[in-house]
Amino acid sequence: MNIQGLKDALGHLDIEDNPAVLKKKSRDFYWFSPILKRELDEVMGDLIVSPKNEAQLTEAISIAYRMDVPVTPRGAGTGNYGQAMPLSGGLVLNLLGLNDINRPQLGSIVVGAGATFVEIDAAARSQSTQELRIFPSTYRSASIGGFVAGGSGGVGSIRWGGLRDLGNVSRVRIVTVEATPRILTLEGDEVLKIAHAYGTNGIITQVEIPLAPAYVWIEMIVAFDNFDQACTFANDLGNQDGILLKELAAMAAPIAQSYFIHHAKYVRHDQDTVFLMVASQNLAALESFIARRQGEISFRSDVLSLDQLHSLPPLFECTWNHTTLFAHHANPNLTYLQILYPYPHQIETILRIKNLLGNEIIDHLEFVRFDGHIGCMGIPLISFSTEERMEQLIKIYEDNDCIVFNPHRYTLEEGGMKRSDPSQLAFKRENDPKGLLNPGKMVAYDNPEFNFSANRKYLFSSLKH
Ligand SMILES: Cc1cc2nc3c(=O)[nH]c(=O)nc-3n(C[C@H](O)[C@H](O)[C@H](O)COP(=O)(O)OP(=O)(O)OC[C@H]3O[C@@H](n4cnc5c(N)ncnc54)[C@H](O)[C@@H]3O)c2cc1C
């Protein structure tokens, strides 16, 4: 790879090769996994380019294409599985500069891929009294392009479902990696070619996403004496059609009291908890539902003074993978898995596995709407011992009819459904003919013969150390 030649050719754009910056911008939150930490710790790009607009981006891509240099797109780098890490080195494409935010229309907004959720939501609220329907708990830093390419769902999924559900991303504009890059617009089913493809088959420059009316959300922690009660309450609350929720998560003791430094004082060590956000107009209805189930409201944001409120982070920063982040900070030996429990038997499955595994796991559940039904994703905290034991745990979940999205693998397929998506693969072949885009992440492209059911781990042969 002729890196000096690349620097010379891109010299008129915003480039960076300071080793400390390069190291930082070659990483994401891969270290949540002790296995990925070991495997990917040395991964480094060779040069960062930060285009300010689509024209500069297109120019950088055509130069990289001509020089056969791998290109790894990157937003804020908050992904978890080494998604944005340049496994073969080369050019790191910092897309945060493509951050234009158009004026919101009724029901939707068009934004640049580098715009962050906090910026988009602020624009939607101030200019149109609307808000984002779904966002990751990394709202304050993550980009919309990174979410569409790497995310799955988050706050709002209890009402609106996941990222790849039809309608949750209205339109995506992408640039291909060719001698003369093409600009394509994807809508409807076509969006699924690029959504959650880890930036392997096109570079997103603009996204249109739906908006909903902006509500006043009340944050609440409801405490219970046992986990069975907490998760049954959460599951049943999710099914209350008249109560509008933005977030609904159940956390086994001692998560709330031991790991959440800001909210710990509201909960006892032995309490199992439900973290939720409810629309203010449904507060009284929610209080009635909590009373019926003998829950204890241990925290509610509507009774706090402004000073108290400002001293706390938003409650959603205790949910999704923020739970894992805080738990790992408190106990670096804690890592996680990502589980989809079988609908409609999610609660009995969760409790059965809890009985089997005892203290080896601490349950964290996120309730989500799947095709009109309230189902449940698990992000259990796990005391890490060995990679072999992690595989055994995955097998136990799978033997109990769960689907495991393995966060200890860096490839799209192994971290997902363990099979390739033919439409995403075909799209890569069309848009990235030299295979330069985020190499090593799509197994189906690198090694079409790889057998996912043979229980082998895919090792990318060009992993650059
Ligand atoms: C504490 C914590 C909590 C999280 N909570 C959630 C959550 O609630 N829900 C959720 O889904 N995820 C969550 N994540 C994962 C991650 O934060 C989100 O997926 C986030 O949206 C990624 O955005 P980003 O800008 O940081 O993307 P990056 O990490 O920079 O990139 C993610 C992937 O997208 C690709 N990419 C980035 N920009 C583009 C582009 N413009 N075009 C093409 N490809 C691109 C990258 O190559 C990479 O494969 C969490 C992670 C952490 C560490």
C-alpha cells in the first residue's frame, strides 16, 4: 500500500496521520468483549480523511480506488464489535463532517450521515415540535449514518420496533466505491441492502428518517422484591396499548444500585428494577398499573427540582449497552451477550435460563415491539472466565430456543443471524468491485464457502497487525 502516495494525492483535503489520533480513530467499543480486545487491539488505519461534503468524499474515494487502498467508513466510533475498525489498515473515512440538518417536514427530516442524534432531535423539537422515533442510548455522540450502518434499535423500540423494520428509515443516499463513484438513493425494501451492513457495501451520505410528535417524557424506576415480578410487570406493561412508552427495560439486582453511580441512591441493593420513560399524559394510568402489581416507584423525574434533574444523566443512559458500559466500569471482568428470546415464551425462557446459570449471569432485558407483539431482547451481564465457557453459554441459550447475536465476533454474519444476506452481498459486489470497503467484516464476500453451521470461527486472513 503506497501510503505516502495516498497522502500526497489527498493532501488538499483534511487529512491526519498523527499516530495517537490514528489509533483513537481506528477504534470503537470493541473492548466490551475481552475476546475482541485480544484479537483487535493492534488494528490501525494508515490515514484519516475528513471530507466536508459529498464532492470531497467522492474525490477521496476515487483516489483510494485508483490506489487499491482499503476504506473504512466511520461515524462517532461508538459501535461495539470492531465494526468501524480498519482490519486491513488503509484509509479511515471520518464522516462526521457531513452533518447538514434540513428543516423538518411534517413526519420526517433529511439529515447528513454525520449528524448526531442529539443535534437532529434538537432541530426537530425546536423547529417543529416533533422528535426522533428511535435512537441508540449513545444519543449524545453517535451519528445517524453509523446507526443505520451498524445499529439495531434502542430507545423508542418499545413503540416503533427495530432499525430494520420497514418505515423506520425512509430513504438513504449512498456513494459507491468505484473509479467514478455513483450516487444511489434507496427507499422501501431497498434500504435493507445497506441497513446494518457495517458500511461494507456503500457509504451513506444522507438519511431521511421519520419523526413523531414531541412529548414530555417522565423517567421512572419501579422496584420489586424479585426478578420474576419485575420482568412480568415489564412484559405486561409493554402490552398496555393505552400507555405510551419510549423505553422499557428490566434489570436484575444488583445492577441499579451497584453500577449506576447517579441513580444508585434511589434503589436498594437487593431490588430488581424496571427502568422506563412514559408520556406525561399517561402518568396517572401508569401509576394505577404499578399499584395493581405492587411495584414501588423508587425514582421519578417529574418530582425533582431543576437542579436535581440537571445533576443526573438521562435515564436512557442506564439502558441498552450503557448498562454494560457502567457494569464493566464497576467490574472490568463483566462482559455481555445479546439474546433474542422466543416469543411468546420469553418470560418463562428468561426465568428457566436464570435458574440454570445462577450467578454467572445478571439479567438485563430490553422490551421491544416485534411485528406488533411485545417481545424481549436480553443483554445479560456475564462474568468472563474463558472463550470456551462463553461458547458453552451461547449453546445453552440456543438450546433454549434463543437467538444469540454474538458480540464477541467482528463479522457481520457471526454477530448476527449466522447466515449471509444475499441482497447485501450482491449489493457489495455491484458497489465495491475491488472489495475495498471495510474489509474482513462480510464473510460471504471474503469466503463464500465458509460454513456457519460447522461451529468454526471466521478468521480474516488479512487482519493487519
Ligand atoms: C454504551 C453504548 C450504548 C449503545 N447503545 C446502543 C443502542 O441503544 N442501540 C444500538 O443499536 N446500538 C447501540 N450501541 C452501538 C452504537 O453506539 C450505535 O450503533 C451507534 O448508532 C453507532 O453510531 P456511530 O456514529 O458511533 O457509528 P460507528 O461506530 O462509527 O460505525 C458503526 C458502523 O457503521 C459504519 N459506518 C459509520 N458511518 C457510516 C456511513 N456514513 N456510511 C456507511 N457506513 C458507516 C462503520 O464502518 C461501522 O461499521 C451502543 C454502544 C455503546 C458503546
